[in-house]
Amino acid sequence: MSFQGCLECCIKCLGGIPYASLIATILLYAGVALFCGCGHEALSGTVTILESYFEVVKGPVESLDVFTMIDIFKYVIYGVAAAFFVYGILLMVEGFFTTGAIRDLYGDFKITTCGRCVSAWFIMLTYIFMLAWLGVTAFTSLPVFMYFNIWTICQNTTVTEGANLCLDLRQFGIVTLTDEKKVCTNTEKFMRMCDSTELDMTFHLFICALAGAGAAVIAMVHYLMVLSANWAYVKDACRMQKYEDIKSKEEQELHDIHSTRSKERLNAYT
């Protein structure tokens, strides 16, 4: 194969890539990876802080305490990572099959009712996932807010030197009202927590997880725009297909009528 033929083949293949879906998929994978990876490590750092500085003890296996909730959140993160990895692949495949360049590559195709239903289903599902990620983003902002308060107090220890401020876990609903777990600013334990790497690292990991959730929301919005455009394309292609079928049928009927009349005239002449 000549160089010119290879170049034309490469240009044709590159023209068949749905770049809008590709950008949305990359953004989705980056956001989900950032949220899942940083969120998982931030939860592990939270366990270390609770055990080391607030002296929270894990309850029995059958009890639903903060450590059990953290384990549940970790399993949810595993499921989110796997589910959206598959969903991103499905949306990329849908983008390939609704790209006009793929139609030119494989020849004309028939727009079936099933194809239109699949496109509509993806639009509805992506809209639901966008709302879900908005909820995840709002939920992730809660630990960011809590750690920001603790981090701010640690950064302003000279200002609060005369005051005795306490961080009580009961205010955040982490422990029960009867279980008093708090750390005050005038204690050595609070100073060790502020100087530790766990607090600073966990705080910034939660910020990265929040940024990842926001990126996933943007990716879902991008997908909605792509899917809506694909739906409009499929709908117009279906109408054009019906028009071409009707036009071809009418032309065939006119051709048959013309042939019949020509035969009648020939028979009358003979």
C-alpha cells in the first residue's frame, strides 16, 4: 500500500472517532478515579485520626457505628469505580455507532426503533446519574467543611492560645450524645494532631475527592449534550430514511407506469 493510501486510511479512521464522547469519557474517568482513590484514602485517614486522637473505639460487629459506616462507604466507592468504568465504555460505543463517519465507513444503515430507544434510554440514565453525582458532590463537601474548621483552628493556635476551644464529635453526629469524645486546644493531644501529617493529608484528600465529584458532574453534563445531539441526528436520519423510501417507491411506480404505457403503445402500433 502506498503512502498516500495509508494517509487517506488514517484520516478516514480519525474522522470516525467521536471526539465529543471521547473528551467526556476522559473527564469522567479522571473524575471518578480522583473521587474514588482520594475518597478511599481520606476515609482511611479519618479512621486513624478518630482512633489516635479522639480515642474512638470500634464497637461490636453487629453495631452500626462510624467505623462500620466508613467501611460501607469504601464498598460503595468500589462499586462506583466499577460501574462507571463500564458505563463510560457503553457511552463511547454509543458515540461510535451514532457518528456519521462510521456510517460512511461501513455503508448506509437502517435506523431501527431499537436504536432510537437505546439513545433515549442513555439520555434518561445519564440525567439520573448527573443528579446522583450532584448529591455526591454535596455530601462530599460535608467532611471538607468539618476538616476545614479543624485545620483553621490548628493554623491559628496563637490566636486561640488564651481560649479553651474543644472539638466535640457529638456536634458532627459521629458519636452518640452519651459518648463524650472531644479534644481541646489547650491539650497536648490537640497539638500532636495539628502537627501530624494525617490531618493535613486527609483534609487535602477530601478536597481532591470533592474536585473529582465535580469533574464527574461536568462529564455527565457533557454526555447529556452529546447524547442529545446524537438523538437529534438519529431522529433526522430516520425522517430522511422514510423520505428516501417513499421517494424510491414513487419513482419505481412511475417507472412501472411508463414501462406499461410504452408496451401498450408498441402493441397498438404492431
